[in-house]
Amino acid sequence: MSELDLIIVGGGPGGLTSALYGARSGLSTLVLEEKTTGGCLSEIPLVENYPGFSEGISGLDLAGRMTEQAKKAGAEIHEIESVESVVTDGQLFTVKTDKASYSCRALILATGTVRRPLGVKGEEQLRGHGVSYCALCDGPFFKGKRVAVAGGGNSAASSALYLTGMASEVYLIHRRSELRAEEAMIRPVRDKGVRFLLNSEITEIKGEGKLRSIVVRNKESGQYSEIAVDGLFIEFGEIPNNKLAQGLGVKLDNEGFVLVDDRQRTSVPGVSAAGDVTHHSVKQISTAVGQGAVAATEAFVSVKRPYW
């Protein structure tokens, strides 16, 4: 069984940045990614809000650059290797994957989240072609166009408000009679002329190659209507990939996200976390990168135990 200083579970922006900083600090560093590096970043057609790329860059290209930089620094990266369990004896962590077992003195969880889908016909086929799960990321692609937001919480209201600054028309569709968002969030959305469709649910997403329309059912009348839109932003929340954290006894918030302090430390000594799996509210590439750098720095302290 290989023994390392640092193992990072997850190869998204947070995990890759942790790998870069860990390797550069002299830690023997391994990244374990169940799919390919990049995570959700690789699914973004064009990233325009990451510093240093004024003309934008594809998510896949940015992920590739992050991966190569981490490797160049000396990190070892294993793709298509799924972590099955992590246990600790208080000194070392034993990480078992579907291919091998490893041990390490510090562990970073960068396992990310999965978007909570609508689960309707056409959603998967048009993902990235009009169907989005991040208004902040993709909203600028819909300047002067008609868009809809599905959801009723603060995130949905915030997305709808943000989109009014660029879209020609914004619908906010929620399956209940009242939004779950705070009134302080709802008021400015109303003031900006967002069209509310309450007691309504999307039953189908239509389009060939790109989104053309959505089918909406009014739950009170039972009537169906088809609304032409260019973009649909699904704000049903995220599901944290917290299985490993739970297995280690890491404290989570009420929604299952990993609780960390300002140094990215979890409640379990030697375990840090970075990126979307943490409880921080701003789920962006830049925040994941920042958290990854801090988590790796904390891992160095944990492993080397300096006297300053």
C-alpha cells in the first residue's frame, strides 16, 4: 500500500489547485478522480468570468490547463479511479479505491456536488444548449433573449433578478403557490418585472440542437401551455457528494454540505475540504480555487507540523 503525505479526493478546480499547492510545497500528492479531471467545469462551453481570460476559455480547456499545471508541479493524478472508503486510525488515513489502497497523513475532500435536476423530458439532451444550472456563469449568453428560471428559493430569486439585467424577458416558475425565497429577495424581483408563474411546473423541454420552448402545466387548472424561451436556468439546488465525509464523521450543515473553518479545516483533524462540497454559498470556479489553495496550505501544516 502506497503511503503519501496528501491525498485529494476530487479533480475539480478546488482539488486541482490543492494538488498544485501541495506538490509545490514538497508534499507527495495524489489526486483521485472518479471520472476525468475538471468536474462540472468541463461541462461549461465558455468561461468568461475567470480572471486572466478576457476573451473567455472553454471549461474543458481550463480544466486541462489546471491538470497539466498540477502534474508539472509534481502531483500524481489518477482519473477513472473511484474512492470507495476512507478510514483513519488517528494518525494515517487509509483510502480504498476500486483499483488500489493508499495511506496518507492529510486528506482533502473536494468531491463537489451534483445539480438537482428537474427530471423532465429534454433536460439532459439540451443541457449546455439552453439548459443551464448557473445564471451567473451562463446568463451573459442570453442578452436580449427570453429566459425562464425554475425554482422558488433564494437562489432562484437571485438568478431571476440577475438575469433581468441582460434578458429581454424573465419568467420565474415555481410549483407552489408561494415562493420559498425571503421577502427581501422577492420584492426587487417583482419590481424588475419578472413574470411569476406559480402553482406551475415544467413538464417538458423542447428543442432540436438548442432550446426552443418549455411546456408548463398549471397545477390548479390542469392546463398546459408552451412558452418560447432561449434559456432555462434550473435552480432546484445542489446535492453534496458527502458520502466519504459522513463515513469519517465530518460535521455537515443542515443541507449536507461540509462545514469548514476559515482555514478549510473540517471537524476531523487532518481532513480539509474545498470547493462546492463545502457550506460556502458562492459556488464559483474562483472560490473553489481559493479554497483549494488554503486547504493545501493547511495540509502542509498538518503534515510537517512546523513550530511557527
